[in-house]
Amino acid sequence: MRIQVLGTGSSRNREFVANVESALEELGLAAAVEAVESIHQMVQLGVMSMPALAIDGEIKSTGRLLTTEEIKEVLRPVG
């Protein structure tokens, strides 16, 4: 599983990455979390509103910082 958190590298994005890592740990899932800060990559994925969450190249959320619980809900069908 490939998880990407897309954003500008702000403290909000670092919090998003931490929330994703917490959700993975709580669910017992192993996956690398990549912080994507390249505007070019974001545009390629069709993301215009940050922060955003992509799993295996599919955008799951844009424009808001998800909590650990919300991320777990997104990850459950995948794991």
C-alpha cells in the first residue's frame, strides 16, 4: 500500500502525516507514508486543494486535515 499526504510542508501537513502513521499503527497495517510537497506531482494527481490524502494513487480526501479516526475509516476497506 502506498500512502501519500500532499501539501506544502506546513505544520498542518506534518500533523496529517502523524495522524496517518497513528492510524496505520492502530490498525496494525504496514505502509510507507510519503509527504508530497511538489506542486507538479499534486497537479498530476489532480489535487487542487490541500492537504490531500492518496492511497495507491487514488485521491481519498482533499482540502481538510483528517483526524486519526477519519483516516482509519478510509484505511479499513484497503487493509
